[in-house]
Amino acid sequence: MAIICIVIIYCAQRWLNPIVRKKLKIPLPIELIVLIFGTLISALAKFSSADVFKMKVVGHIPTGFPPPAFPPVNRLSSVAVDAIGIAIVSFAINISMAKMFAQKHGYALIPNQELKAYGIGNILGSILNCYISTASLSRSVLQEAVGGKTQIAGLVSCCLLLVVLLVVGPLFQELPNCVLAAIIIVNLRNVFFQITDLPKLLKISLIDMLIWLVTFLSVVLTDVDLGLLIGIVFALLSVVFRTQRVHSSILGQISPTDVYEDVKQYSTAKEIEGMKIFRFSASVCFPNSDSFVQKLYKKTECDPVKIKQSMKRTTLSLKDLEVVQPNQNNKHQNGGLEEGDKAVCIPALSVTLTHVILDCSCMVFIDAVGIDALKQVIDAYSDIGVKVSFAGCKESVYDLLKNTVCTKKDKKGNVIVRAKIYVTVQDAVIAATEC
């Protein structure tokens, strides 16, 4: 019976509905027609009878409303944890459905408005012994399939449900469950066909494709609520994974402009001798602070920790390192250093490193662990005579660096500048060549 209903509904929606729409302003309510005829056939043929087919039907449908009453507050402690999970999953279901229909019909979605509406509805519904309200995957798709586009469609559905609860409910007691399942399956076919988007997602991002696949399989193999919860957790874990695998690069100047880009991506970008301009394409925070420090040392080809350890093993100090005194004859070879400037020449390095410039244009925020990582970098480079400066900081990052990283107080309370902040990378480069 379910297969017959699926074929009838699909054929009517695919071929009969377009013909009816040309003559009528409303679509053919094929789902309602199948519902009525399915109930009549089941009642007349006694499908639910134990002597015939033993088919599962809807069964007893109570009529009327329970009296209004406040929810028992004494049970709050036993349901609080479950309530948080239900709230998150139900809101995720609602936003997912709303975004899908908003994209399909071309209107804007305001998530905060949706959240407030559900909050108010659930508060009022708790007094009337209602279930938690959220978007119904099957009913939403079904209502959209039959042409519902405005709040009037929801009002009509509520009125019909009110009539069913008060009067018509007992008439659908013989409705087979397979008929309801057939209606839902046919109207969810567009949702199932979204699996064809996997190749597109793979081209865009492997992680996004895995999130889609994990969520889809979780919903199919378990349940909608649990499946979406698994999908949300997996998406959050993917965010943590992405923050730990951040792209970093060494920048070079694209002559004759003041633009600095990745030397590996742009062949015309050339490094400035004696300097390393490092860009970390994310905020420095707890998940990636160690990765930031490691990539900085690796990209600059100067690990101050290893250099200090090597100095201790060979009983060297900064005085034992070769000091380069630039002059007018070797000014070009020394990255534009003037006479009187000093640079530490480390045998393990291919260039004489004097300055490390951190391009902070991609950093939106820095947490406490990130602040400690930046202090560690400044102190480590300072120990081997390399100056660190910041450039391209956003306002929030600038204030944070200025108050916590770039300055410190000595024992007498005097402010000591440990690093400088510049508006652009070009300003930092000019200052480094002139100091």
C-alpha cells in the first residue's frame, strides 16, 4: 500500500500538478486526497483487524485540550541537562530548515528573531502542556510542497489541527501508518537528493563534505535529534582542527610597490635581506599558540631556543658571535643597514637576521595563551639580538598588544618598550632599515 501511495503522489506532483496549476490558482491537494482515501479503504477493508492484515494504524486520537497548568518546578533539576540538549538540537533543526527555504525562495533570515519566537512560544506552550516546539522536517517540507509560503498557511494548518483535535480526530483512527510514511518520503525526496551535492562540496572543502556526510549518516542511522547533535559536535571539532592547521607564510615586497605577499605564491615577491616578515592567517589562541611559535621559528629559519642551547653547549655568549659592521661598500648586501648598525651573524643561518615583523592583518583576537606565546617569542628573539615588531593590527588587537605585549615595567616601575607596532608592513620595514 505504501508503494502504491508513493507512486500516486509522485506522479501527481510531477505531471498532474503542473496541468492543474494552469487552470487553478491552488495546487492539487494530492496528499489530502490520498489521506482520505487511504483511511476509507483501511476502514472498509478492516486492514487493522487481527484476522485480516494486522496493519498498523494511527489508533485512538484523544479529543479536546488538557486544562492549563504551570509546569512542576520541582522536576527542574531532573530535566535541566536534557533541556539544554533539546534546546540546542531543536534550534539547529529550525535554523537548518529556515535557511534551506530562505535560499530556495530568496528571502532574508534573521536567526535572533527565530530564537525569540521559539522562546516565547515554548514559554507560553509550557502552561498549556505542549511539546517543545521546533521545525518539523516532514511537515515543513510537506507544507512547502503544497504551496504554503506565508504565515496564512501556518494559520490554516493550526485551524485544521484545531478541528482535528476537537472533532475530526476519531475519523482518522483507521489511517494506516504506511500512508503517512509514503507522504513524508515523497516530499522529502529533494532533501535526499542533496547527496548529489557531495562532489561540489569536495571541490570546495573536504571538511565541509565530511560534516555533511557525518550529519546525514547520523540522522539516517539514528534519529533526527541525535543525528543533528552528532553533526554539531563534529562541526565544532572540525573548527578546532582548522585552528590548529593554519596557513602561515613569509612575505616579500612586490617591487616597486609597497605590497607584501607570500613569496611562494607570488614569484615577483622578494624577501628583504636581514628581515623576515611572517604572516599567520588566524587569531593566536589556545588551540594554535604552540603551532604559531613552531611555524614562526621554522619559516624564519631562526629558532632562538635552539641557538641559545647551542651557545650553552659550546660555552658561547653573544660576545662570541660574529658581529657585522655594515659600511657604505656592503650596504646593499646587508639589507640596507647603515653604518653603526650591528647585526648578529649566526653561522646556521643563510642570511643575517636583525628584525622579525609579524603581519597581524589576519588576527581578529588574541587570548591569554596567545599573549603568553607572543611574549615568549619577543623574549626569545631578544636574547639573540633580533628585534620583533607588529604591523597591520586591527583596533582590538592593537590595544591588547600595546597594553600587554609590547611594554613592560621594570622593578622601579619604569615602562620598557619591548616591541613596536606599525600601521602597515611597509612602515615596519622602513623603521627597521633606519634604526
